[in-house]
Amino acid sequence: MSDPIAGRAIVLGASMAGLLAARALAQVYPSVLVLDRDKVLGVRESRDGAPHTRHAHGLHGRGHLIFEEFFPGLTQELVDDGVPVGDLGEMRWFFNGRKILPAHTGLLSITAPRPVLEHHVRTRVAALPNVTILEHHSVSTLIASPDRSRIVGVRARRDGADADEVLEADLVVDTTGRGSRTPVWLEELGYERPPVERVKVGLAYTTRYYRSKPEMFDGVQSINPVASPAHPRGAFLGQVGPDICVLSLTGILGDRPPTQPEEFLDFVKSLPVPDVYDAVRDAEPLDDAVTFGFPASVRRHYERLTRFPLGLLVMGDAVCSFNPVYGQGMSVAAIEAKALLERLLRDGTAPNPRRFFAEQAKVIDVPWEISAGGDLDFPEVEGKRTLKVRVGNAYMARLQYAATRDSEVTKGFMRVAGLMDPPQALMRPSMVRRVLRHSASRPG
């Protein structure tokens, strides 16, 4: 029999996945406690525990809709704070070195600096009457019942304290990201670690901020030459404030965008299109370039475990960390949080981990198929290329070319990229006809 919802839920990590989980749990749990090892309240800059937040981020498509559902008025709040908001399909996108036609999709894209977006969301969550955020708290281990069948709390230590504090909980949710210790904790409690799937991309991205001018963007929100096997270097140049823009350069498999100013611009100049270089070559830099490495996309298959303790869930990057160039992380975390809330409201009982992980796997399957399949289009990336992956990538190359001639193709493509539609939507007869018609003359 399932347990009733009562007592306290503890969320490990106050980054985006943790905040979304806390927002969902707060609707049904009397008390929600969020722990983070950093100072997070009132912070609008990148912090030690989340260095990746310095680089270009985007919240769009389905993720944006869920954020607005969880936090009504958030979009206008961000606009009032100077954050650019625009249509996902009306940005300047380049695939395989070719500009696709813009299309009005109705899907908004928010290009706030990630720390600014987190600040707005965190402020909303902290204002909930049954949510408490504890800063400077590091979790050392989980606490299990005597028979180890259930997690009943955590041991945590505040910075500077001499001993751990026992924090009891009816539910613990791990949202600590790629460095999650749940697999280790499970093994210590006599459970198996989850099977792990990796796609090694060797991604590095280097970011610099500039003072922006209107002529740099010519009316668009961002300029995005996306890396492809023929042009493996990519970039995301986006407006993030009234007169500030961010440029993140990407390289894979050891091609590391440099941080020195001249070499940085040389890398920009080597991109397959001149638009980014033309925009920033004479622009005023606001900081020094910084590099961040992302060795592999990692998916932990908790849904495949046959035994798992009650009272424990894992969400966000702690389960699946996607190649960030696809911009899926925040949206997937939002979809997971919505699925958690719907299960809690539907069942009226504490979530059963194995049932939740089965639902979570269905949420992850589509974005994982998109990002991992896309990475395997690069011949040097190691991984199993099934017939589905090979056919899918061959078709996607044709579709992206067709989008340079047909804005309806762009619209359909962006709906899939925004996680509004499944990839199968691009195989509907009407779309296939458009793709085949426009890609007949595609160069090899």
C-alpha cells in the first residue's frame, strides 16, 4: 500500500532542477527543504557550484510553457528585468553552413543569462510559505531505515560546523547534477548502481560577453551557426540584456575554442558563416573568455533497476545530462517536475520510485534520441549507430536543407527541437513531401 503524502520533502540542490522539483512538491507536501552547498539566495552571477551557468543558455518551447505554468507572470517579470524574449523560429539559425528560413512558431525563447533566470525562479520558490532554502549545506550521506528499504533523511553539514546534522524526511529528491552521489549511496546500502549510457563528444565551449549594438543583430534575438559533421565548429551569439550579448563558441573531440583574444577571434572567423565574426570583430568585450568542458552525455537508467529504496527520487542532470548545444536541460527538468506533480496529484500518495522512474524514462527518451542521435552523426564520436540513427540522421540532413527553402519545414523542425512534438512528427506524409521536394537538388 502506498504511503499518504505527509511530513517533509528534502531536495538536494538549488539549481534549476531542484527549484522545479521543490515547486512541484510544495503543492502537496506540508514542508519542503532545499539544501545547497553554495550561497544561492539573491545571487545573479555564476557560482562555484555551477560554473556552466556562465555560458549561453536558452529556455524555449515546452520548457518555457511549464515554467510559466509553475510561475505565472514569470515571462513578463523577465522582460521587465531587461531579458530578451522572442520566437524560437525567428532567430538566425544555420545548419550545415546554410541559413534556414525564419518561421513564426508561437514558441517563445528566453535568452536570459542562466544565473539571472535562476535568480527569478529561486526568488519565486523561496517565497512559497512551505519552502525553506538552506545555503552552505553539504550532504554527506542518506539515512536509511534499519532494514534499508526506505530513505528517511540525510546527514548534512553547514560550512564551519563541527558535526553533521540529521535532517529527517519522508521524501528525498536528488537534483545535484552530473556529480550525483546517489549511485555510490545505493551501493553502500546494498543496492545496485544504475546502468550508465555515455556518448563521448569531448565538447568544449568558450564564452565571452560583449557590449551589444542594434546593428550587430539586425533585428534578431540570436545568431546560431550550429556545428555539423561538415562544419564541426559552432557558436551561439545571443542578446541577454538591453546592451549585453554573450558569445559561446563550441568545439568537439579536442577542438577547444581558445581564450586569448586574438585566437578567440580567429576561431570565430573560422566558422562556416561570417555573421558572428562580422558582429563581434569590433565589439567591446566586457570580460575575459572562459572555457568549460563537457566530456560526454550521460544517462543513468534508474528505470532498469529491480530494487530501489522507497522515499528517494533522482531528477534532472543527476539522471540524464545532455549535450548542452541542444538546449534541452532546463526544459527536460521542467517536464520531469510536471510529471512528478501530476503523479502526486493523481495518486494522492507519496511517489513510488520505480513507477516514477518508468515515467521519467519516457520523458527522457525523446530528447536523448535527438541529442545522442545527433552527436552520432559525427563520424569520430564513439557509439552504436543503429539503423534508426543512421536513417534519422540522413533524413535530418535533407530536412535541414529543405528548411532553407520552406519556412513550414523550419516550423516543424523547431517544434521538435522545442520538445513540443515528437521526432515522428517530422515523418508525417505532408512533411516528408516537402522535404523530398525541396531537398532533391541538395548538394552531396
